[in-house]
Amino acid sequence: MRTMQMRAHPPRAAGLRPANSGRRIQRERRTIAAMMAIYCRDHHKGQAPNECCDDCAKLLRYAHQRLDVCVFGESKSACNDCTTHCYSPTMRGRITEVMRYAGPRMPRRHPLLGLMHFLDRLRTRF
């Protein structure tokens, strides 16, 4: 009788590349956080300014994790123009709802982030 020998695998974290941390990704992190704050404040009343409820905070952490591992890194396009869907189907629906609501409100509440997001979208189209 032959016995099976277990193969030792290196730890998973050793094979992963470092998280994206460039200027573009940091700005995207600030933009999604601003969008989430707008959405949460308008839909989940009773939250303090610039704080999110538990559900929105969980979605924001997930969005930041997705930005950390974005395959395009610093050359990424806006998420709605992206060819790779990195969000799970359930989270994609939730983040789309947040972006559709908060996107048009960004120029009034966060003019610089809104302008930069708009310019990034233009840059990837031309």
C-alpha cells in the first residue's frame, strides 16, 4: 500500500504582489470614500458627518481591497469604463448604486475630487 505524502506549500501571502499604493490609487481611495460618505449620509440618516454606517463601512473596506489588488494599478481607468470586473456580483450592484447616486453630487460637495475623476474618465477614452 502506498501512502500519500502531503506537499508543503509556501504561505499564500509570500506569492502575492504588494498592494497598489501610488498617487492615482490613493486618489481613487479618497474618491470612493467621499462617494460612500455622500450616499450614507443621504440614505442612512443619523450618521455623524464623514462617518458611515456598518454596512457602508464594510462596502468601503471591500472597495479599498479591490483597489489594492487592481491589475491595472496606476494606469487604471474609471471603474465603470473598466474591462475587468473585480467586484463580486452582489458587491458590484451595491457599489454601482452608490456611484450612480453620489457621482452627480461630487462636483458640489468635493469639487477637486469630482473634477479629477471626470478628467480620468476623459483621459481613458481618448
